[in-house]
Amino acid sequence: MRAVYQPSLWLCARFLAALVLLGMAVAAQADIERFVGSYYGSAKVSLADGSMQKRDMSVEISETKAGFSVAWTSTTYRPDGSTKDKSYKIEFVPSDRGDVYASAMKRNVFGHDVQLDPMKGEPYVWSRIDEDTLSVYSLFVAEDGGYEIQQFNRTLAVGGLDLDYKSVRNGEIQRTVSTFLEKQ
């Protein structure tokens, strides 16, 4: 009598989970492919006090092994002639929620990408793709329990992206930007 090999239920479950993750990564690559590129533009930022401030903005959207990354820089021009650059880069990986992507901003002790902890003053960041718009959201929880949420909508347009940005702190709009970023 011959022994018949029967894979364990655990092994089958792991294989199916790996296939699902691979499928999610392939879907993420297909969705993000339309946005991949480098973009540049300028805008006047509307501040909470009604004043305007000139900024140059750039964004680079790239595919990664597990998903995609969004890197952006904002250059602020001050009245005294000086400038201030702020740059950020965040990697996103598929979640189990379709076109919603989790940020992978740090690694845990096992080397896995994980979200930051908003209760420690770190931003909670996620993104989504809704038709022709790639949105990135950042939620900050202040020491006193207040919040700030930033939303970047980057919508595909002929020759580049339309950028709409809004920052809201405790229900009050702090900054808004609407501009066109040309694909380089």
C-alpha cells in the first residue's frame, strides 16, 4: 500500500494567502501605473489668515516591489527672500480594502513594514485610488487630543496632474492649494 501525500490545511492556507497578496500587489501596480512619473509646478497657498504664500511643488510617484511610493517637496518663499524646503517620501502597500493602501513608513522588529502610531505624535497615513485620483491622507493627533488632517488629491490631467490640497485642524481649514503639476 502506497502512502498518499496530503498537504496540510495550514500549508494550503499559506499558499492561498500568498496568492491573494501577490494578486493585490499586481492590482496595485496596474492602478498606480497611470500615475507613475515626476511632476512640477507652482502655486499660491491660501493660509488661514487669508494671506497667500508662493510655493513650488514637485512629486514623484514610483512603483515599488510591494506597491508604490509617493515623494514630494514643497518650497516656500518667505517675505524676506529666504526659502524653506520640506520633503517627504512614503511607501504604500495594498490593504485588504481594494483601492485603499496602507503606508509602510517604518519596520518592526521582524522587518515588516508597519504604520506609524498617531498616539505617539506620529502621522497615520493612507492612500486610495478613486478612478483618476490618487489621494494621500495624513492624520496627526496633538498632545491635547486635537487633530490635523491633510489631504492631497492628485488627479490625472492632460500633460500632468491637478493637485488639490487641504489642511484642517480641529475643524478649521488651515491651508488650501489648487494647482497644475506638469509631467516632466
